[in-house]
Amino acid sequence: MTQSASAYARAHQSDSLDRLFEFLRIPSISTSPEHRDDIQRAGEWLVTRMREIGLSRAEIIPTAGQPVVYGEWLGAGPGAPTLLIYGHYDVQPTDPDEEWNSPPFEPTIRGELLYARGASDNKGQHYVHLAATEAFFQTEGAPPVNLKFLIEGEEEVGSPNLGDFIQGNAEMLACDAALISDTGMVEAKTPTITYGVRGMAYMEVEIKGPKRDLHSGAYGGVAHNPLQVMTEILAALHDDQGRVAIPGFYDKVRPLTEDERAEFKRIPFDEAAFRQEVGSPALWSGEAGYTPLERLGARPTLELHGIRGGFVGEGQKTVIPARLLAKVSMRLVPDQDPLEIAQLFEKRVRELAPPTVEVTVRTLSYADAAVIERDAPAMRCAVRAYAEGFDADPVFLRSGGTLPVVAMLNKVLKAPVIMMGFGLPDDNAHAPNEKLSLDNFRRGINTSIHFMQELAAACA
């Protein structure tokens, strides 16, 4: 049965790419109000395609922001498992446009790579599962599992309305397992199951000193400079061992198990190549006692993103700035409550601030971390599917990034969330010349076919 679906997918690779090209040509940039019509058009394209493939229900559902696309086929019956597949149809902006080697919304194949905005993040990856679904309808008459698709249009702006949508539609979205392909592989020959994502608390710090910018010659040495205060506070947020220096920050951090540390050692990691990719003279040692991969995915961090204020133009201007803004985010691990961490952050900043300035701390966004049990039956199905689709056993990875939907689905639907990505580290997901490996696209469709078959067999 699987072979016939796989054979169909192989025979219709060009058709699947043609369809994906149509999807990629729609500039569905969610951060830009001028692309609101394109967001709607992308959603309508998905609804039409889902109906063409054979889903019995496909519709656009409004939210307080951009709409959600929902599709389903429940013809496998109550005795078969139900799989919910998540993706997002919105994409990042394209700037700087001059760095693209081909137009970002005109899909272009060069060698074995497909270049377009959204190719990897995330249109190409979630279309894999639509192509797999089509293969079942065309060969077996129907997929072996009940299917639900949840494709949102606000992932690139932090999914502000997705949590309410999932909470309010939990019965409609009920499933035995959820599948997300919005992650990646550690390298082309190593399929990767991401079983954990970090949470986040994103903060903004504002420091006000004098009521207006001051001449440093007339007021320097008496008026406390907010820029000096800001840099001293930010510098104090790490200790000399690379740890985050906020009291209570690590109190609820779940330690890595020996099995997890052993799994990290299995993952191919060339530190010299990684340093070259980063482009720094050397890698930062970071938190003592942990390997680079462990720090990248399984330990909490605090990063400084920018300071705005003062004079940064050409030439010189002797000014004491009246106001400074800084952006700071903390990536969090399971059991760290992002709102609690935000409170600890604010408390520490206020403790460090002198009485000569006024401090305001704002929480701009937050998301929970999530770790999925690696021995869950659906996870074992993913292992076998990857082995078939990529001719290699997958490794398990905890990602350093944040996918709020993982914790949302896990908490509300009480279902294991399987993250099977087909992107590669150099896919330029948020940069010019975003790409997707055509080999991974083909193998991804085959892996999806096998995953649905394995899930059906496991629940038989």
C-alpha cells in the first residue's frame, strides 16, 4: 500500500512542484499591512487546493488578526487515529531585496535547490503533507488515518491569536497526535526529530534621565548619563561564568538526563565549521559545563538585541541622552514560567538601577517551552518513517528556537507533538535567497506517507 502511494508521489514530483510554485508566488507577508490581500489570497489558495486533493472540509476561519485555514478528512473512521498537521502560510519580508539572486516571489530552481521566500519557512515544508495526502487519495482512495490541517497566517508575527483559536476550537482540533514540519535537519544526511523547543520572554527596558538631551561639557559629571546606566545594567545580567545573573532564574530549570546528553553526542557537530558559519573569530564559551549543542538547545539564555538612543550619526556630538531603550530576550527551558521569569528580570533591573534615573520594564511577548516524550508511540512512528524516507535513522534534538504552537497543542489538546522538519541549517529562512532542497522535498513526501501508514498500524 505504501509503495503505491510513494510511487505516485515519485511519478508526480513535477506536478507537486508546479503546485508549490503557485503557492510561493503569493507574497503573503504578515508583517506588512499592504500585503493583507495577499494573506487572504494565500488562504483561499490553500482551501481550493485542499478541496482538489480530496479533503471533505476546507475553509477560512477568521480570527482577531489574520485568518486560519482549516481542513479535514475523517473518512478513516473512529477506529483509526486522527493526525493534526500544523503549518503557516505567512512569510517573512524580503529585504534587503538587492541581495536576492532571483526575485523572491518567482520560484527558481538552481541545481537541486528551490529558491523563493517561503520555500523552507514554511510553505514548502507543510505542502509536503498535502502532497502525501494527495498520493493516498489517488492510489488507495483515502489516507489510512483521519486528517486535520491547521494552517495559520500569523506565525511570523508571533501567533498572537493562535492560542485563543486552539483553546476555543479544542473539540474541532482533537487528535491523537500533531505533526509540525517547521523545524529542520542538522545536516542533509541526518534526519532530525526535534523533541523540544525553548520558550521565550522578550523584554524592553526604558531608562529616562534628564528631561532633555544635555551638553556633556556643561552637565557631564553631574547629570547621570542614561547610556552609561543602561550599559552597566545590561553588563550585569551575566556573570563571569557565562550564566544569567538574575536571582531565581535557574530555580526551575530541568537538568539534562544522561540519556539526553548521550543523544547530543550522537548529533554531528563540526565546531570549526559552525564557527565559520557564525563568522566570529571564536565561539563564546558561554555557560560553563555544557557543550555548544547543549547550550544551543537545552539551556536557558539571555541575549541583548539592541540599544536605541543617544548620538550614532557621522561625526561627533557631545550629548548626554535623555532616554534609552534596550531590547532583551530570554530563551527558556521546560518548567521555567515565562511570566515569572519576566518578573524576575524586571526586579533585577530595578535593583541594578540607581536613583538618578527612571526605569520602565515592559514584557513584549512570551511563550512556553515544550519537551515531548521521546518514547511516545507517535514518536517511534516518526523514527521508522524517517528511516524509510531518508535511508537513515534520525537523531533527536532540542531546538534553541521558539515555536509557541508546540506548547499550545500539547497543553490544550493533550496530544504528542511530532516535529519532523525537512529544512537545512543554511536554508536562509529569514534572509535573502531562502531555499529548499528538492531532494528533501521529495524525501519529505515519502516520509510523510510512511508516517501516516506507521501511525495507522500502531493504532490498529
